[in-house]
Amino acid sequence: MKRLFFVIVILATLSSMMFAAGCNKEQEILVVSREKGSGTREIFDSLVKNEFGSSLQDAELTKDADQQSTNERVRTLVATTDSGIGYVSLAALNSDVKTIAVEGIPVSQETVRNGSYMFTRSLYIVTRKNQSLSEAANDFMHYLRSSDAQDIVGVKLVKRESTVAYTPPQQAVNGRIVIRGATTVDPLMDDLIEDYKKITGEKTRGVSFNKDTQGSAGALTAVENDCAGETIGLYSGMIAPDDIQKFDFYELALDGIAIIVNKDNPIENITTAQLYKIYTGEIKKFSAL
């Protein structure tokens, strides 16, 4: 009898340990989304569709969704929540979370490059059409369009081919550069600014950067309201026909929107129809997939 009791205790302990180590499929899914105004959310909502072809853009996000302002906040929440699911830029991925395939295609630089991964979008640099840029902004734009900048882009994202190398200015450049827009491009922009300063050295000691990224929605407004030619916008959303008439969009990189879950979640693949049902609240548990 004692031996039987001992066996039962051991089995119960092992079962408890296995339960704790993995994802409980019967827990309610924590749906993590980006906030309104995010270019990442705009693209995600437009691409996630149900079996009838209706997009999440035309539906209502579940009231239980946790909306976050940046990729990093989404990633942190999913990493620390067993039942979490979210989406982030390819550049925001790290080992804290697990990516899952969409319609059988995993996210990677290669699947984004060859177009087989469906959640792919462009990241843009935006300036106002027919506006003369300031000396500093103009020189920085030359750098952003160069193969030097694309080498930085290609570390985490998919770079656009550019054969034009950046030539540092012969004379000192002075002035302020204002950067506004997409939080997705923010970490990349930090790397690009650092590389630009390294290449130009003393020639751009008089150039200052004023960077505040609070979402793609603010990029176009900031560029449109700029009268000094100092502002460069960062944009990661969809381009409306009217925007093409007012702004110049330079494609800086290709990005994949990765679907992420907690590392202990055994799920490996998901369909767009399943994502639609999760983000509208129809599917509440991973066991329903």
C-alpha cells in the first residue's frame, strides 16, 4: 500500500512538472496586438483574413486584446505569458519568443526575400514631394539611399539592392535632422545614424538628430507640417493613393511580420483564418486549433 501511494505521488509530481514546463492549451489565449496608428497593425489587419476573404481590418478586435505601443513591448508580454500570441517585426525577434509558420511557411529573411512568406511589407523613408531639404537632411538622405546603409539594413531585415556607395561631404555639414514615425524602424535608424556618424566623422560634428518615433501615423503629419526641410519620416504602413501625390516614399527595407508565441507553446503552424478567429475572439484556446 505504501509503495502504491509512493508511485501515485511520483506520477502526480511528474505530471505537475510537465504541466508547468509546457503551455497549458486550456488557458485562455492572451491576444497581443499593436495599437491603432501602428503601421505594423495596419498591415497585419489587412492581411489576416477569414475563410470568406474578409480581413481583420473590417472586423472588430477582441475586447480582451492587450494593445501595445512597440514591437518590444509585444515581444516581452508574449515571452512572459504562457498563453500569449502576438506579432512583431522580423528585426524585433530574439530567443525570448518562438515564431510559428503561417500557412506552412516560416518567417525568415529568405522567405521574405523570395515572397513565399505572406506577411511581408516594405519600410519607407518619407519626405515631402517637391520640397528642398536642408543641407544636413539632404546629406543624410544620400547616405540612406546608399549601399553603405543597405549593409546595415541587411543585418536583420531584407535589404534593397543599391550599387551606389555613399560619398562623405568634402566640407563640414551643419544643421538639425528631425526624424518622426514608425517605431518599427526606430532601432534600425539608431544603427544607421551611428554608421553615418562613423563614416563622416568630423564633417558632421555640427549635425544634430532629433528622433521621436510614436507610430507611422505621425510620420506623414510631421513631414507635411515641416517648412524647413529638416524632417524625415519613417513609415511602415499602407500607402494611400492621395499620399503618393504629397510625399516621396523611398523603400529602405523589406520586413516580415512574425507571429510569435511563448517558447513553451508546442504550436508550430497557424492559418490566417485561425489568426482571424483568435484576434476577433472566436477562438479563445489553443486547444481549439
